Amino acid sequence: MDESKRIKTELNTTLKSNDKPEIDIEPARTKKSNQTRAELDKQKVNTIKEQNSKSKDDRRMRKLYAERAYNIALWTLAFWAFLFLTYFLSPPDKKPLSEIALGIFTTACTVNILAAFISIIKGLFPSNKD
């Protein structure tokens, strides 16, 4: 017999899928799955609330320290202005400070003011290097 005329006696056990795409079917919604979703939503809401309260506290703290640094700078300037006026309004023979002392106070006040404003800037705009 020709091989082309032979009858196939083997069974094909694989099923043809008719070339249809597979469709993912969501499992039926149950009370349990709805509860877990609700719990997850509550957790997300709670974490967002915590983040908001932390950021509010951070802003309050930054504002407080910025005000303190500003007050330090303000009082430093007032002290320097007092020394400056005292020095220049006093008679030439009775100066309360020497020129060197006035220069030292001026330098100290300048450094103090710069340090205060640098701390304000770093507090308001922190670098995130975590």
C-alpha cells in the first residue's frame, strides 16, 4: 500500500483552541474581597493623613525657627546700630570703644546675621539626601 492511502489510526489528544484569544475573567466579587479592598483603601487614606500631618508639623517648625533666626538677626543689627551711633555721637576724646573694637563688633554682627539667614534658607529649602 501507498503511504498516502494509509489510514491514520493515531488519536490526537491535544485540543485545538480554535485560535481564539484567551480572556481573563475576574473572580466573582465576594464580601471578603470587598472587605479587603476597603481595608486597603482605609490604610491608604490613613498613610496620606499621616503624611499631611507630618508636613504640617514640619511647616510649623520651620516657621518657628525662621522667626527665631530672623529675631536674632534683627536684635544683632539693633545692637550694632546702637554701638555705631554711640561711637560716632560721642565726643572725640571720650570714645567708649576703640576703632579696632568697633571693627570686631561689626565683623561679629555680620557673621551672626549671615549664619542666621543661612539657617533660614536651609530650613525652608532642605536637601533630600535620604
